Amino acid sequence: FKIKTVTETNDTGMMKEVLERRFNHSWELPDIILVDGGKGQVNTAKEVLEDKGLSIPVVGLAKGEKRNKNEIVGERPDVKKKTLIKVRDEAHRFAVKYHKKLREKDFLN
């Protein structure tokens, strides 16, 4: 079996790549973009949108240094904070489940 090690991650770089790929398609545009993170992540999303000539509100949910709060960063959406937190948490749940499935598949091969 393979052992993969990650020594460094580039959160904003990965997010930039995902957003660039998303907006290279002619799919319907979202009404809002919710990012998991603070100023750095929000600014990265805004840079991609600006480069693409798009105007979509971007809001971030930052957990803070001790990861015990949910601070809204960026444009204040017309959406309840509780709803944003639920959406973010569901995205986390989905991503963790998917990555566990990939790791299990890779381990079995």
C-alpha cells in the first residue's frame, strides 16, 4: 500500500484553483460564495472573481485562533449566521466522508 505524507498545505492556493476551474465553465453563477476562513480566503475569492470580471458577494466564516467562534468576514449577506454555519458544517461533513472513502479505496488497492 501507499503512504502519502503532506508536509505543507496552501489553503488559499487550493481555493484559488478550485474557483478558477469553477468559473472557467459557463454554468449558472451562484448568488453568494461562502468560504471557510477569514480575510485571506475571502480576499483570494474576491481576486479570482475580479480576474473573471464577476461581481458575486463573498462571505467567510472564521473560527478564530482558538477555533471556538464563528466570525463573519467580508460582505454581510442577507442570510442568518446560523444558516451559514449549517451550510459550512454540512460541506465539512460531506468532504470528510468523501476523503475517507478515497483513502479507504486507496488503502485497499
